[in-house]
Amino acid sequence: MSRLSEIAISEELIARARDGEEAAQAAIYRGVGPAVFALTRRLVGNRAVAEDLFQDTMMVLFQRLGDFRGEAPLGIWLRQIAVTRCLMYLRSPWHRARLQWESGDDDSLHPSMAPVTPATSADALDIERALASLTPVARAVVWLFEVEGYSHEEIARLFGRSVSFSKSQLSRALARLRQGLAPQEDQEACTPI
Amino acid sequence: MHTDIDERNIARRLRAAGDESGEVPYDWAEFQRRRHRSMLTRVIERNRPAAIAAAVLAAALVTAVPFLHSGHERKPPIASPDAGRLRQPTDLQEQARTRALEGWLAGLPQDHAIVRVGAHAAVTSLQDQIAALDDLMSAERVEGAKPTRLDALERQRSQLVNSLAQVQYAEMLASATP
């Protein structure tokens, strides 16, 4: 179980971390860190950038822990911080310039978007490859909608765009994923037992 | 219909990928180290304008001191006959260093992207003082001035060039600061 929204952190541990107890902060780091890093890598692709955003997100977590009221699980609150930071990066002029350097005018494939996590199964590897073929924005939309459970309205708000932007991005991303996953499925069907 | 099934299948596979266990890029100790470094960097960034202002002030003081001293019309110290010969290599090094600094200064863009009044005034003033010294040294040489006098003027010029380089460098740093 590595999705942030499903990670439970006890109120007592949060209270101790809020009081500045380093052991409690370290325990929270170990508890939520893997999911935060996985999410940032999914959204931005590039490992070095994901590390920076991960560091930033975790620093904000401990700085603002005093503001956390516990109305929603800590993971949801933290996910919002991480997603906001990743989307800020994806919208930044620096990121857009970087993409242009890497791939010229071709918006379809970005070399930096290498597979994100070490896949533990053949199917996961296929998904990783297919995700890597998406543009960063399309990947973020499909991930937020299908995996993190965001609605089109929430995604539109996050990107500062319309609901139809979110829907069209998702539709195109799924079409591309279908395309990317199809040959592998055919190959599997033909594999002799 | 087929598309719907595909999409549901893809969504299921994506969620399964989301459940794959990950790991943190580095442990708690490394996180703490980076956290402290980041906080330190922020403090430095916050205080950078003050540091630049201090550098400009220091450069202005360095510039002013030789001129305050020269206003007292002190007699040049009596040098032993060997002193000029012994100091020669150091003087040559100093002159070479000054020439290198002048080369660096000549390579800087002539038009300042952002003109900060304080620094700009300091640069102009220093450039004027160097030019005035160059004129004076030429005149002294023509009139056959003593080597000690020329040495003193040369040292004064080196100090001015040093100060100019410091101010220009501080200005360059300030321009690069977002």
C-alpha cells in the first residue's frame, strides 16, 4: 500500500512531531516518504527534479505541521502539498524550456521521462514504459484521475484550466496508453505455454 | 465497448502500479542534512543585498584611504640603494596582476543591465581617479621624477584598480541575483 491517501499516521505521532520531537518526525518521514517520492516521480518523471520536489514537500510538511488540524488524514493533506509543488514545476517556464531543449518541437516523447519506479512485474514494466511515452501534463492528468482519485473539476482547478481540458487530456492519454500497451498484449497472447 | 474495456483494464493496471511499493530517495539523516543546507542557503540569499552593500562600502573606503594620506604631503621615505632592486620582482608581479585585472574589467559589458546608483557612482569615480593618476604618472615621467615617487604612484594605481574590480564584481553579482 503506497498511496498517500491510504497511509494512516497516528494523531499521537503527529502531535509529538509537531512539538519538534525528532524521532517522531523521522518516523513520519519513513512512513510517508516513499509514497511522496513515488507520487512526485510519477508526476514529474525526472528523478533529480523529483528529489528536489520531494525534499521541498517534506520540508513544508514539517514547517507547517502546526497548521495541520487533522480534519483530513495527514496523507491527503501532504498529497495536496506534493501535487501543488509538482504542478507548479510543470507549469514553470524553466520546465517548458527544458522540454524544448530535450525534444525540439516534438511534444510526443521526452527522453527525461524514463520509467519511474523499479517495476517488480512485467505488467508494471509495461505500464511504466507506456507512461513514459506520455507528455508530463498528460501523465499527471491520467495519474491524478485514475490512481489518486481526483475529479475532472479538481484537476481543472489544479491546472488553472477548464474541465474539458482535463477530459481531453485524459482521453488522449488513455488512447496513447492503449496504443503503447497493445503490442505487449498481442505478444503475450502469442507466447507458447 | 472494446474501448471501454480497454480503458477499465488500463485504469486497473495503473492503480496496481500505484500500489507498487517505493522507497525514499535518501534516509532521514540525509534529509536533515539537506534541510539545514537549504535553510542556510535561504539565510545567505536573504542577506545578499546587505553583503553587496558592505562590499561596495569597503571598496569605497579602500579607495578613500590613499587619497586621505596623499593630502598630507608627506615626504617619501628615504630608501636604501638596495631597496628598489629588492622590491622589483614584487612590483612586477603587482603590475602584472593589475594588468590582468584591467583585462578582466575591459571584458565586462560597457552598458550595465541594471544601474544601481551607488555602485555606478563608485565605478565612475574610481575610473576617473585611475585616469587622473595615469596622467599624473605620465607627466612625472616626462619631468624625470624619482623612482620612489613613481613606485608610490604605481602602488596607488594598483589599489584603485583592485577597488574597481571589487565594485564591478559586486555589481555583477547583484545583477545576477533574481
